[in-house]
Amino acid sequence: MIRSNQHQIKTQKDWKKLSVKGIKEYHRYLLSIKYNDNIFSMIVEVYPEINWDELICRDTVPHHFWSFLENRRKFLDSISINFKLKLKKIGKKLPSKS
């Protein structure tokens, strides 16, 4: 099992430091077979008690990530919070998060 203390992981952002290549050196079978070489999928399953944020933990997101309205909304919400923006409601109402 991957231990966060083994790789100096203290925050969600620290997971960006790990590469598929680096993880495969120690855990080739687990990452390849069970998680299809996706580190983020692995850490979400291994640490379910943490509310993971893909936008914080990753430098890049999967190619299908932006096709989900929920992900686009979460991204825009994080921008509005970070830049202290007040969003105006215009036109069609977006579905709320469930």
C-alpha cells in the first residue's frame, strides 16, 4: 500500500508530486490493473475519509472531466471564491449540486 509518509505527503496538493512512473516502481500491479494507471482514482479509494478536490490535487484532469456540468460548475465556483467574485444569475438556472 502507498503510505503518504513514505512520499512526504501532508496535503492534497502534495499528491501532485507523485508520478505514475514513480508509483509503478513500487506498486506496478496495483496501479496498472486495479486503477488503470490513474493515481487520483487510487488515492480517492484508499483515503475515502478525505473530500478530494481534483482541481487541487492534479496538474491535469482526465480528458472527459470537463464534459460533466458538475465539474465545470465546481471549477467556476472555486474561481469566484478565490477572486471574491459575485456571480450574477443570468438566463437559464443551472442545476444545483446534489
